[in-house]
Amino acid sequence: MKKKKLVIIGGDARQTEIAEQCLRHGIRVYLIGFEKWNRHAFDIVKANGYGDVPWPDVDAILLPVSGLKEGNKVEAVFAKQNVILQEEWVKRTKSNCVVITGIHTTSLHALLTKYPRPYHKLLERDDIAIYNSIPSAEGTLLMALQETDITIHGSRTIVLGFGRTGQTIADTFSSLGAYVKVVTNATSEKARAEVMGFTTFHTNALSDIVKDGDICVNTIPALVLSKEVLTHASSRMLIIDLASAPGGTDFDYAKKRGMKALLAPGLPGRVAPVTAGRILAQVLIDLLLEKEA
């Protein structure tokens, strides 16, 4: 049986765990942008993409969770210099080579419009979002413990958004005795929150809700904690914003008010990279095996 070939371009500790998991499943991995990763193993090849990767035989390309950025740059914490996905690499792959990314970006859309390839956005999958909600909640709890001078028990905690991540965070804080209020405009999320025993509010009521908040966790990728809202909040309220950059908080105004507002997207990769990597690896390996079948 011909070995599957995967090219991982950039990333962080999650990608190193993915490489390890793929190795265990007999997949040959080529790593671009990992010069500083001190790991050497047969079937894990550190490459630069120029003459050391068999592009026509590659079955899948994995990009970082943050996706492809402007100028085709990718985040690469183990690289010694900037890593850029070259169009020539994609052009040389076979038409069914799968491109796997975390999120959709305009740069990737433009590239795959020019060179059409099947692709998957991992963070938009329900299974990954649900699994990732656990390290996200644990990381949020850790930040709250570190950045406040109160206990979670008895704290007045506001959770903005009640998707997969918001649900797990609200449940985690509530289980420790926090008084949790949920803010969402989605009728389905409102219904789910109320079934789970949480009091819910519309974002229109945020100015009133934040008045007595101790901790506010945002998962909504829109400016919900605006200057107008933050004017009514206590300067002691801790804000943990989990939405993708630039987040849903007016950070400049929060700073002027002396509020502690932390932008913390991608918590799974920061607080539990091995677990997060294994979650992504399982889906990726399944995708490769499905291609084979």
C-alpha cells in the first residue's frame, strides 16, 4: 500500500502533535517552517519546499489553524524566518490534493480560485468545535483565576454567545458556583441556555448587565463590548475575549478606563496543544483514510 504524504506548512505545538500522530498511522510527513523543532524521526522530514517535497505525490497540505494570511504568509512559531506558501507548490500538486486549514481567509480563497483543490476548514466542523470547547473553557478558567482577586464561586460571570464554546464555559463556571448570565440574540442559543438553567439576555441589555459583572467572557466575533457598553461596567470587571482577532471588545477604551481586557483566541493551542493537536489529527487522518477508501 502506497504511503500517504502530508505537508504541514507552519503552525505551532498542535502541528507537531499532528505530525507525531500521523507518523503512528504510517503517514509520511513533510514539515515546512519547523527548523527550531528538535525532533528527528523516520518519515517526518523537515523541508523547505524547494526540491525536497514530492509535490505531485502529496495527498494533503495542512495550514495553521489561523489559516493563510495576506501575502500567503502563515504563522510558524518553530521557523527561523517568515514562511510563505508558494503558489508554485500548490500548482504542482494533483487536482485532488486536499488543502486543510483552520479558518477561511480571503488569501486562501484567492489561491484556490486560481488553483482549484478540495479543502476543509477544520474549525468550522461541529465535532472539532465541541472537542475544542473543553480546553477553551479550561484556559478561560485559568485566566480568570490568575487575573482576578476573587473566587469563581460567587462571582457574577457574563458569557456572551452560547455556541459550542459558550455553552461549555457557562457550564464550567456555573459548576464552580459562579452566577452566570448568558447574552445571545440567537433564539436557538437562548432556548438551549434556558433549558440548561441559565438566565438569558439580548445584547441590547448589555449596558445594564455589565454594571455588576465581575468576569465577562466573549465568544461573539463582533463588537459587542463597545465604548457605549463599557462605560457602564465596573473598571474591576475582567474581560476575556475569545473571539478571533480583533475580538469583540473596544480594547483601547477598556485600557483608558483601567480595565483588564485580554484577547485570547486559540486557547486550545496555548493551554493544551497536545490535546488540541490530537483532536485535529484524528479528523485529518480520517480525511486521508476516506480519500484512500
